[in-house]
Amino acid sequence: MAIDMNSFEISKVITPELISIDLQATTKVAAIEELTDLLVAHGDVIDRQGFIDDVMYRETEGMTGLGQGVAIPHGKSKAVKNTTLAIGISQHAIGWEALDDEPVTVVILFAVKDTDANTLHIKLLQKVAILLADDSFIERLHHIETKAELMDLLAKEPEEG
Amino acid sequence: MKIVGVAACTSGIAHTYIAREKVMKAAQSLGYEIHMETQGTIGTENELTPAQIEAADFVLLVVDIKIGGRERFAGKKVVEVPTNTAIKAPTKLLQAVVDKLQAS
């Protein structure tokens, strides 16, 4: 029962429309733009350029490549209508400033509403962040082949540290 | 070894929580007792208790910004690193701090 509740919650912020398992972008900026387009199409971001500017501003404050081929660009922005995230998996490496100086193939774009009073949504993003600290989760992330597999993986409850 | 710490990053959305998780895991695998507070966009969670702070051998601040309640650690040994250091090599970080502490 607890597991069902959990996957239900995750599906509140991540839907298949916000996932691309074949990211076309070959550069960091293009990847952020491509994922932003998913957020705009889904109605979660209302000002495309405004959001991209805020995400790129955050990029100047410190690297968002976590190492192990994963990057987590993020923007807390007035352009965000619903706090959520978009996930892109690429079949080719994308250059990114990362802790291990390696390019990435997984880009998780966090979109956070400027004045978010909805703690639940932020808690769900937090849960995804905690999953990213788990090496076996990262390993599985790199072997995702379908959106459904990714949704299942994200619905996993992080082990409390 | 007993450790207390605080994690806080610029936007308080992701790095704070990844850093906490990485440091907690590393500390546990090294056999240390650790308590880590987070100060994120939704406020303070896992707030440290005065007893936890009192018992700690050192305070590990994994922070990119100014945190609240720093005065709680007055008189304690405080080590401060950016979140990226803790995310990149949490075990190495803890070992370096403990080695230095034990050598002094």
C-alpha cells in the first residue's frame, strides 16, 4: 500500500510527457532548451525564455554536473507555473561542467515555482535528489530504455540515510 | 567519531539533499555517528538538537551560502566545505577531517 501511494505521488510531478529518452540536443544550452520545451508544452512553464534565463543564471553560480554522467540544471523562477521536473536521456554525450569533468547523458531539469507554497511538490523533487546520491540508482538510470521503466525507477522509495 | 552537520546550497532544491545523503552514507560506512540538518527552500529539516551538537567531535558545514543558527556551534571545531566537495568525494572528505582531528 505504501508503495502505491508513493508512485501516485511521484506521478503528480513527473509524467511521461516530461520525459525524453532520445534527447536530440548536443550542447548544454540546447539540452536545457529542449527540456524546457517539454515543460512549456505541458503547461508547467509559461515563459520559455524567462525560465531558460533563470536556469542559465543558476549555471553561472556553480556546476550542476554531478558526475557519473548526470546533470541537474535547475531554476527557481517566476516563469514556472507548476513545480516539476523534466528528464532527458541522450544516446550521445553532452558536454557539461561536471564534478568529474566528464560529459553527461542524463539531464534532469528541475523547475521550481518562485513562490511555491506547495511543499509536497518540493518534497517530491527532494526525493529525486536523494535518489541521485545512490550509485545503484545512477547505474540503473543509465540503462533505461523506455519511459515506463524510468517512471518505475523514480517511484522507488529512497533508503533513508 | 560523532559528527553533526548542516547542508545548504544556493537554491536549496537539489544539491543540499544530495550532499546530505552522500555524507550520511559515507559516515555510516565508516562507522561514524552522524546527524545532518538541511536548510533548503522549504526551510530547516532534521534540525540538530542541542544534545547532538554537544556530543559531536566536530561540525561539518556542507554549505554554499550563509546558514542560520551558526552560533549553535560556538566553541566546537567547525569544518566548512562547498556542497560539491561533499558530493564528489564524501568518504575522502570525512577521512581527511578525521585524520587531521586525530593528529592535532
